[in-house]
Amino acid sequence: MEIIKKQSQPKNAEEPNYSRKVEVHSTLEKGHGRIEKRTYFYSTDLDWMVDAKRDWEKLTGIGMVVREVDYC
């Protein structure tokens, strides 16, 4: 697993500068006539999700999965 620290630059002086820590993990599976790669992203830095934190008080992280399939 690797850790990526993403630094986004503000577009103007009024915009805040966010720094996010994202964990990334990948898997590769072969079978049933296809090769499937999954990349998982997960972050516990939720400071930028002001509205979501109000709606989901116990939210501790957010994740995403990207799935790529090649058929053989």
C-alpha cells in the first residue's frame, strides 16, 4: 500500500489550500477470460466535506474503487 499526499493550489487568495492524505491499494486478478485490475483509494481527511460531516456525524473516511477489465 502506498500513501499519496496531494497538494492542491488555491486559484485565488480567497480559496483555501487543501492538503489531503490518500491511501492507495491495487489488486490484479486473472481468470474467466479476463484480467481485472482494481485500484482502491481511501482518505480519513474529511475537513473539506463540511456539508457531509453535518449529515453523517460518525463518518470517519471516504473511499473509491476504480475497476479496469481487459478481456482476453
